Amino acid sequence: AGSGLQAVVFGLVLILFIIFEPLGLYGRWLKVRTWFELFPFYRRGMFRRQKSYMKSERLR
């Protein structure tokens, strides 16, 4: 029973990691490295995806 629960927890952790960090460990490393390089100037939303619109959508 313990090994089944362990497998479920492990699978859940993997799924959550893939959802919240699509670049994986490399993406996490980039964030940590950038934080150390820009320490006093680091902004929280620096790695958020920016919405981009086509030129035709902006003119509406």
C-alpha cells in the first residue's frame, strides 16, 4: 500500500512540475542564475509570459 501511494505522489509531483515549469530543471536553473546575476534589481514578473497581439488586432 505504501509503494502505491509513493508512486501516486511522485506522479503528481511530476505533473505539477511540468505544468508550472515547462522548461524543466533548466528553466528553474535559468531563474536562479538570473536572480543571482541581477540580485538587487530582480523583478518578480520578469519570467512571466507576455501577451503579444497581431498588428490587425491592435487596430480594433
